[in-house]
Amino acid sequence: MVSTEARDLLDRFRHELYRRVLGRRKATLFALMAAALVSAGPTSLVRLSLTPVFHRRWPSACDGLTAGTLDVAACQRLLAETHAAQPVVGREIWALDGTIWPRPAAETSPERTWGHRVTPGVPPAGGVPAGEYQWLVVVPEATGSWGLPLDVARRSPTAGTPTELAIRPA
């Protein structure tokens, strides 16, 4: 197989993910991640365990999710170290995006906040019960419309304003 810069980067990332991020049941979790990446779309755990890249018996999928561990902070550091974005105009551009997940039926959720939702034809004065999230992304192309996610934080009712959450050190 021909080695390319992108393939070498992916191989290093996978090796470091296995070595630094995954804890207990790392082989099973790694195989599940590979199965999720090659599947055609959202699917059940049973179907993931039947994909050709999952070389384990199907009960190990449940065992891996139940007893497996991963280091979230190490994963965030690894993503920040190895993201594939090329600097735009000589420097990296990072963006912060606030978004809501409307949850009007979650009346008893202690983490529910009120978010502003823009809906065509509806007066913009009202808020909706929602979960609020803030995404930190790298903008890899000057003319593109996508961002490479680096981090996401849920804004709890006690987090303060979105601006306070954005400038708070991690």
C-alpha cells in the first residue's frame, strides 16, 4: 500500500488514540469506533458488532461500553495536536458557535435552560426550553462552510452567560 502524508497522519492518530486515550477494554472500544466509522449510517450496537472490522464476539461490544474507559482530556489534547486543518491566510482560524437543542417536553430536566430559537414566521421575542451547547471549531478553508470540531461544552443553568462560558479557562 502506498504511504501518503494523510495516511501517515491517520496512522499516527490511531496509534496515539489507542495508547493515550483509551483505558480499560481499549481493543473493544477501538474496534467499535472503527465499525462506527465504516458503517453506512446510524445503526444498532448489534449491527456494529457484525461488521467485518469488528473482529470480536458480539458480547464484547456491550462489555466494552459497560466496563471500558477513555480519557476525555487526553482525547481533546490529541485532537488539538493532530487536526488536519491547514492555516487559512497564514494563520489558523478558530470559531466558537453557540447552538441550542430544543427540549420543550423536558420539563423536569435540571440541566434545561432557555434558549433563543429563530423560527420563520414566529415573533423572535420568545425563548424555548433547551439544552445549550458551545462548540469550538477550526475553520480549515477560507471559502468552505464547515468546521472541524475540537471541543463542545454544555451550558448549564449556573454557567453564567454564553460569553462567560466562552472566555472561562478549561
